[in-house]
Amino acid sequence: MRSVVPELVLAAALLATPFVFIHLGASYDLMGRVLDWGILGIGFDLLFGWTGLLSFGQAAFFGTGGFVSAYLLVYHVIGSVWLALAVGTIAAGVFGLIVGWLAVRRIGIYFAMITLAFGQMSFFLENSPLSAYTGGENGIPGVPVPRIGFGSTAYAITTGLPMYWMLAAMFLACFILARRITQSPFGVILRAIKENTARAAMLGHAVPRYKLATFVIAALFAGLAGGLLGVLQSFMPPDAFALDTSGQLVVQTVIGGVGTLIGPTVGAAVWLWLRDNLQLIPEIGALWKLVLGIVFVVLVIVLRRGICGEIREIWRRRAHASAPPPAPVIAAEVLPLAAPLVRARQDAPALETHGLAKHYGGLRAVDGVSFAIRSNSIHAVIGPNGAGKSTLFKMLLDEVRPTEGDVLLHGSRITGLGATRTAQLGIGKSNQLNHLFLDLTVRENLRIAALARRRGPFRLDVLRPADSIAEVERQIDTVLATMDLGERANVPAHILAYGEKRRLEIGMALATGPHVLLLDEPLAGMSPAERTTTRALIRDIGRDRTLVIVEHDMDAVFELAERITVLYEGSLLAEGSPEEIQRNQAVQDAYLGGLREHEPA
Amino acid sequence: MPSLPLLLSQAFNGLALGSLLALVSSGLTIILGTLGVLNFAHGAMFMLGTYAMLVVVQATGSWFLAAGVSTLFMLLVGVVVERVVVRLFYRRPPEDQILVTFGVGIVLVEAVRAVFGSETQHLSTPSWGEGVTRLGFLIYPTYRLELIGIIAIALVALYLILYRTAIGLVVRAGIEDARMVGILGINVRRTFLLVFAIGVAAAGFAGMLYGPLVSVTPDLGDSFLIQAFVVIVIGGLGSFPGAVVGGLIAGEIISITSAFNSAYSEVMLYAVMAILLVARPQGLFGTEGRV
Amino acid sequence: MSLLELEAVNTFYGDSHILFDVSMRVEQNEVVALLGRNGAGKTTTLRTIMGVLAPGSGTIRLDGKPIGGLPPYVIARMGMQLVPEERGVFGGLTVEENLRIAALTAPAPWGLDRIYAMFPRLAERRRSRGGSLSGGEQQMLTIARALIRDARIILLDEPFEGLAPLIVRDLVRISRELAAQGRTIIVVEQNVVAALSFADRVYILNNGHVVYEGTPDSLHANPEVMKSHLGV
């Protein structure tokens, strides 16, 4: 059941603010500006706090929304302020689509620099080439106030308290919308992308589309905030586009708390209040920004959660300490996992390769490997170091594109589709090193995996709660029971013991409901006791689906595998039943010393 | 169509601006290449150099003394910032590194504003730089020509350090594989300190020369920061030759397009940057795969 | 007292337990081969000794002095040198620059001439960029980098991997010469035959545990051991 406490608390706070803060020296205008920064900040927090994309160019969309709205109103293209705001917001969204399409291809510093570049470009475009429309350095004065109602009885929202109420209402609406977004499956996947982008993609989520969607959403919020600024001030200032605006947004968000939605607003309140009030004190008047800068640096070094973030953390710890034990996970029977999306030909092998090769310049990591894996069997791939096993594995999923050859899943070619698409088609992989979403609970980890195939690679389902899809929740319960993680379901993944993490790793791949499951060194790093339990687990999992395992633990391989493929220096050396492989002299030689030719003279 | 003397004069301005950018960007790029940190405080460092020069020149009247003292000051600033702040962030994600250097930049600018105020200061051209020089049919301010010359010497010095000294060897190897450098017995962290200090000093040195050309305010480094980003994108992140070539190219783009229409020059520059970041992120000289 | 001693060393990679109570010793002037299938923990052992990974528990002693937890550059200066599996040649530097940087912090580095005398191929390619060398030449360069430091103990991680048989023959010859000169070497190899041809003693690792200690002769006399831990 989703809690609406934050929304109610916010509504109450917004109601109380004018009456409380007016006595602390804040004007209604100041409160309105804080809320305007807050709306801009909500979008930014979705982008940075939730998806991990640090943009230094939000001013571009803030300014676009503002200037489009202001222009339409001041030059009488549109009469209604509400309509103009809507158009401005959409214009910002379109601009966001263009910039985002370019920007989300890159990450980290590159992403930051692309957004910076567009922010600056917009600033200079506003300043000069487009100054006929934007008023250049002077901006656009005379933006009218909005009216509620029609004709002569329309009520004009004047500056002061009425304007505050309007902004408060818009802010509340934006907050409610943003909260729904964060609690939706869409929002959950954004968090996954921030935590571990590669894993999210490999589970079957189309990461670039999610990033672009969030970028556009952030641009829309920014555009609305820009339009509202013009209305609030009756004037659209050119510094809406300035780098300072983008920079101030970043500082405010960090001080207020990244990833809290309300953090940017609190940060703006701190910034604006300090600015307005410190300046009145003669000796330290000009120091307000220095103080803020130092606080900002200290926060980034030490606290990192900001004001609201720290409050939330304290709240969470208290809640966790007094939390009731989790309800026992009931999975009456092991439900079959997701239906195949690839129409399987009756007698086709589950997975087969034809002449698969990968060349890196002159190095032939894998060369001409062809083999077939029967449905519902357990197949192991072994070989000495440098044999090409991991490269082969990656090509099976199309994580790495083969130089030559094909991979077929249930008779259909999957080469060239990419790991996200193949995951959607029913191949899953668990990795040698744990690739978990460490800050999320076990259940949330599994949910991200289970959502992948149920929802498809991308869905803009921003309004429904994340845990509202019954089949997904059943899937999660099934996996929790199978992997014996039921008691740890609500524990953050980073707390788990190594063996449990390993089980979660395999569980995530399982939760996507694959028909073919690739296990890359599932026993890596395990103690002898853990190996025994995990081997039994693997046998269990293998009953209903096709397993392909790469392992070095020969005891496990010979116990579990029905068929074994041996790779040596990139080529297929041998294939057969475990007994056949053990009797094969060439295989023994390969392991022991690289055949005759390596014998020193 | 602007006249030939105007174009020629702008070409020289481009050279002057370009060499300043080349020096600033060289510092930025070796810091990025070696430490992996994108120094958002670099513009503030540039500005600090200008103010340091201002203070010493006004106190002593000697430009050479001022240059020496200011360079030492900038090296010290680099050491302090690295030891106190940057060093804590080597293992943290790039977003955190950007945030902290951004914050340091704000603190430095505001600190200078607190001490000197926001009003513009003035650093007059040194006596050996006054007047104009005749270059064929072009008459050009002497100081700017000398500036180009001085920076060329500074860049050569930087080149010698990077390519002819042991420390440069360590820096170049460290850019590639810092762990291997450690295995070979070298304390890489100490190298990081030196690289940051040198990078910051390079920016500061450019700032020192910039003073006489503009009205000196605490914000004068902002535009250089962003333009330096453009330069290292053009030249290739982590590449010293790229920063030099990129700087000169960027300087010329800005100056020459402004002869036609100053409004578009900046837009052009950022458009080029955005396109490169998307299409060819390794720039002119960078290595692929560092994206 | 052995030159190098490991006692009940446990190493973790994150919280993945890779080495379980590994104990071994290496005497002065010995060549010790560390064998095992991959995933057994051989590279992890070398990295732990060199300080690239810190041991979770247990002690490592060089000349009786504990070195567990020290950073690699300190251990390198104590006379240990790792020649890693991925080689780590600086592609943008020339062969000569690669050698010079290795020699920087060595107390008594070899002269370049001595290195070039031992590796004539590197002399020919002294001005070539590291990135343009062939696999075998890169391997020679990494071994040369260890030698120019006059390292007391050389840790060779899969030196023969991925190289053509002729090059392997060359490198085995060089390794034998170094051993004959009295250098202490630990060699990790999957190519059992090549490793045993110049080793004095052998340890076998399986799933992170030491499962055998002996000499090449005793191992040859025990083919079942070879098969069960190294083979298939």
C-alpha cells in the first residue's frame, strides 16, 4: 500500500508556509521563487538523483519554456496564460528530446559536458542571434498574470499571496506526479540504471530509452518552471539560460538532498534566504555565497546526502529497527517461468552456434565454433585459460558481436540483436562476479529482473505502483523460495553474505524467466560447503530449462553436466558425454601442457 | 565582408586567445588524463593567477618578481587543493569529482570576491609591452605579440617536462596504466599531486598574462573554463598535443567568426563541441575506448 | 628462514573468497612453479604477494619481514617484481622508455646495454612504441623490465600464454638462464610441461586451496595427481 504521508505533509507545509515564514522575514515573492526553483529541481532530481545523470545544462530548458511562454503572451499570440505555459513546457520538452537524444549516448563527464555545451549554446543564442524574439540582454518584460475563469468575472492572480497559492498548487501537483513516477515500474528501473547500468541492460531493459524519457521529463518540469518564473516576476530574465542557473540548481540540490524530490526546494530556500538575509549584515554581506560554497564542498566530501537525505536516513533507520519480521514467502508449487517469446521449433536445439568466431585484430579469440545444445539439458563448456570461453559466452547472448558466424535460439537467429533484446527473447545469464543492485533490497533486485520480460524493453508506465503487477510478484516469490532467500527478502543486497549474494545473482537471471540460462562460473569464490548446496540448486533449476555452464570446478562439472564441450585456444577441441571427455587424450594433453609443440627443445 | 587588415588582426587575436586557451587546456587535460578528474575549478585557478599578479605588481612594481612569486603561489594552491580535497575523490564516481571541483571553484571565486570586492581592478600593461608593433601593413599591440611568445615558451617548457624528464615519463605512463606504474616501484599518488599542481600552475600562468588585456573581476575565469572544456574535447581528453592544437583552433574559431558576426562565434564553438562529443568523443588525438 | 613465506593467507575479491589458508615457501635461488586450472587462484596468489590485493588474513614474509597490506610500490622497492598476465606494457611509450621508467626507483638498476645484450630483439626495437610490439616481444619487454630493476624475486604470471611455440621455446630458455644465474622465480603457468622443465619445486592450487607440494620428478611419478588437479 503506497503511503501518501509525504504528500499530505507537503500540502500541510505549503498551507502553513505563508503564515509562518512571513514572520521570519520572507516575502511571498521569495516563497514563490523557492517553489519555482523547486519545480525545476524536481525534474533535475529525477534525472540526477534517480537516474544518475548529472546535467549542467538544465537552464537550456528552463529558459526555453520561459521565453516561449513569455513571447507568446507579450506579443499576443496566445491570450491565455495557462495555454502559453503549456506550450512553453512542450517546447522545452521538444528541445529536451533533441538534446537528450544526443546526450544520453554518453555517460559521466561526457554527458555533463554535452549538457554544458547545449546550455551555453542556448544562452548565446538567446543573447544575440535570436534577440529579436528574446529581447537579448534585456529579456522580455510585461508578462501578464494568469486569470482563473472567463470574461469579465475572471479573477486575476496578482503578485503576492495569490501568486504564492498558484505556485504552491503547481508545486504540489508536480510533486505528486513525480512521486508516482518514482514509485512506478518505470521509476524502479531508473534506480536500477543508476545503480548498475550494465546489469539493467543485460536483464532486458532498453536503457537508452529510459534515459531519454527521463531527460525529456526533466526538461518538461524545467520548461514549466521557466514559464512560471516569467509569470511570477512579470518579466523573463535572460539569465534564465545562464550557466549560473544550472550551477545554482546543482548546488541547491546537493545541499537540500539528492534523490529526495523535495531536496532542491529546501536547498533553494537555504540559498535564497541566506542571500537575502546575510546581505543585510554589513561585515559579512558579500560572504553568503562563500559560506554556501564551503558548505557545499563539505557536504560533497562528507555527508553526501544533504539536509533532507539525512533526515530520511534517520527516519529509515528508526523504521527498520522496529520493523516486524517479513511475512513468510508462500510459493505453493514452483510455477513454470515465463512463456517463450520465440516460437520454438519442435525439434530445434535450444541454442546452437554455426561457425562462431571473434577476431581482435590478429588474435583469434574464438574460431569456427559450432555446437548445439539440446533443450532441457545441462551443458558445460570447459577449457584451459585463454581458451575463449568467456568470449564465447558473451557471444551467445550477443553481448559481444561475433566477427563471423551465427547464434540461433530455438532455431531463430539472434546474432546482432544485442544483449537487451536477447534477454527479452529468453536467454538469461548470471555473471562470474556479482552484478547486483547493492542499495536495493533482495526483493527489489528480483523485481527489476522480473519486470524485464513481463513489460518488454520499455514502457512509460509512470503512474502505476511498481508492485502492482500480480504475475511479477508471484515470480519474485517463486524465485525467493527456489533460491532460499525468503527470509532475506527485505534486506539491502549489500548486507548479504557472499554465498547469498551469489544466489541472488543466479536468482536475478532466473527471475527473467529464461528458457536458456547461462551460468558463468556459478561456484566462483565459494567455500566447499557452499559449493555442495549450490550444485544441488543448479540441478533443481536445470529440471525445467536449458542450462549452459562455464566452470573450472571439475567435480561439479562432471557431476552436473549431461554433455561437455571443450574449447582450446579458441577452437572446439572435443565434445561429448562426461565419460567420453575424460577418456579423451587430446583433452588431457591440452590441460596439462599444450600438446606436443610446446615441449621445449 | 570584413576588410583584410581586420581579418588579419583578428587572426592574431585568435593566436593570442588560442595560446592562452592552449596553456589553460594543457593543464586541464593532463589533470584529466592522469588523475581522471575533470577539474571544474580550473577557471578559478586561471583567475587566481591574474589576482596574484595584480597584488605583487602593485606591491613591488616588478613584473618578473611578480611572475615568479605568482607561479610559486599557484603551485602551492594546487598542492593544497589536491591534498585537502581532490585526493579524497580518486575512487569516487565521476559525478562526485565534478561536484567537488565545481564547489572548490565557487569557494575560490567567492573568496577572492570577499577580499577584493566585485569592482573591476586594473592591471596595466608592463613597460616592455606598451605600444604597438608594425607587422607589414598591420599595426598590432606589442603586449599581445609578447604574450604569444611567452606562452609558446611556457608550452615548450611543459612539453620538455612531459617528454624529456622522468616525471613526464611517469605522467605519460600513468595516464595509460596507473596500476602498472605502481607495480614498477613508483609512488603514483605523489605523481598525482605533482600533476595537479603543474596543471593548476599552467592555468594560473595564463591568467597572469591575461590581466592587462581585460578588466579584472573575480568572474573572469568562467568563460575560460568552459572554452577549455571545448578545447580538450576537440583535441582529445588527456592529450597534451591535442590541447595545444585544439586551443589554437578554438582561438581562431572564436576570433575570426567574431569578425563576421560576434553573436555566432560562441554558438559555433559549442555546436562543434556537442557534435564532437557525440560523433567522435576521442577528438583529434585522443584514444578511443576511454569514453 | 625462507626468502618468501606465506602462512594461512586468505584473499578476497570484494567478498568473494578466492584463497583459502594458502601456505607456501620459496627459498633463495629456487624456481617454484604454481600450477592449477584457471580459477584456482594462481594469479590471485601472485597479486597478493605483490600487494596488488591485500590479504584478508594470514601473513606474508619477505626476508622475515611482514609485507602483507603494503602497497605494491613499496614491495617493488624491496626487490619483488610482478610480470603480470596482461603484461602491462605502456603502449604509448617506446621500448626504451618502458625500460627507463622501470629503472627509475631501482637501487642498482642494470645498464641498458646489459638488457639489450640479453634481449637483442628489444635492442632492434628500442625506439618502437610499446603498442606496436608483437606478443612475444611484449613479453620479453615485461621480463626485461623486471630484470632492469635487478629484482630478487620475479613473479611470472602465465609468461607463455598465447605465444607461438617458437617464442615459448625462447622464453623458456631465457627463464632457465635466469634460474641458472641464481635468481628466485615463482612462475604461474597452465602450460605444465613448460613450467616443469625449469622448476625446482611445484605447488598445485585447486579452488583456492593448496592441494599438492613436491618436485617435478615426484609429480611425474604421480600421474593421477596431475590428472585430477590439473587435467580433466
